[in-house]
Amino acid sequence: MNNLFGTFDIPGAAESDAAVDELVKERDRLRAARKFAEADAIRDQLTEQGVTLEDSPEGTRWWQEPTS
């Protein structure tokens, strides 16, 4: 199945999960550096893609909202 998706340049779930993980890590770095506007821009980008972020003292959790 992944080969089929790769043929059409559609990322598989694992690839898009890794991309979201990287964006969340970058957002966390920006927040730690107090660059809130840039961190908010990443949150907005992820929200547009249907990703919900939840910040806690243990770190940021994320999940993809189901599409219908």
C-alpha cells in the first residue's frame, strides 16, 4: 500500500506522523525560546491540517482529528 501511495506522492500515515512530530518539536523549541508568534504559526498550520495539540507539563500531545 505504501508503494502505491509513494507512486502518487501521497505520504503514508507513518511519514505524516513523523512530519507532525518534527513540527511539534520545532514548536516546543520556539516556545522555550519565547518566540511565541512563530510557535503559534506552527500550531495554526497543524490545526488547518486537522491536528490538535495539547500542552502539559509532561510535553505536547497531538492527535489527528478523524475525517469523514
